[in-house]
Amino acid sequence: MMLCTRLTNARFLTMDPDHPVAHDLGIWHGRIAGLDEAVSGLPAREVVDLQGATVLPGFIDSHVHLAWTGLKAASPSLAGAERIEDASPPSRTRSPARPSPARGSTSAATTSAPSAGT
């Protein structure tokens, strides 16, 4: 077997209690083929000397903190509510900085065309 890549001269933290640290790691077709003695004697297309670097396992963990923060911001909070009245919805008045669009218009940016007599 010829490895695609052998990473050598490193400190691989394996998270395996029976073999917590490895120094050589063999890769074959994108997968870890073995560690240390299992791969150190195998030929490889590429050998990469990591010069004593520590290598941690890849953590693939999709987090959605930002999405949850957005959802939370759009939801009412009852924190601090002590009475049922405290949980009533806020009034729906518009801020003076954002006036309502004119009735019948489709967009605040819509302008009317000049009339034929102008």
C-alpha cells in the first residue's frame, strides 16, 4: 500500500486513551490510514514534516448561535414580568422617524408621473 500523504514529526492528539499521542499519521484517499508504527514504514506520494507542531482533531460542529439570537430578538421577552398586565403586547404605534406609506402606494420610494397638462 502506498499512502497518499504521511504527516510526520508532529504531536497528534488522538483523543484515544489507549494511544493519546501519535507522531506519524498516514492518509490514504482522504482518510486516516493509521498512526505511528503502522504507517511510518510505508511509502507515501507526499511526506510532510510538521516540525514538531501539535495537531488537534478536527471538530465539525455547525452552530447556529447567530440564528437563535435573531429569533430571540424577534420574540417578546417576559423577563421581569410579575403580573399578567406586564405580558400584554406593546402598543403598535409607528415611530415618527418611519411614517406610514401613503395609502394606495406600493412603496415609499414610488413617485407619481407628471400629469399630461404639466
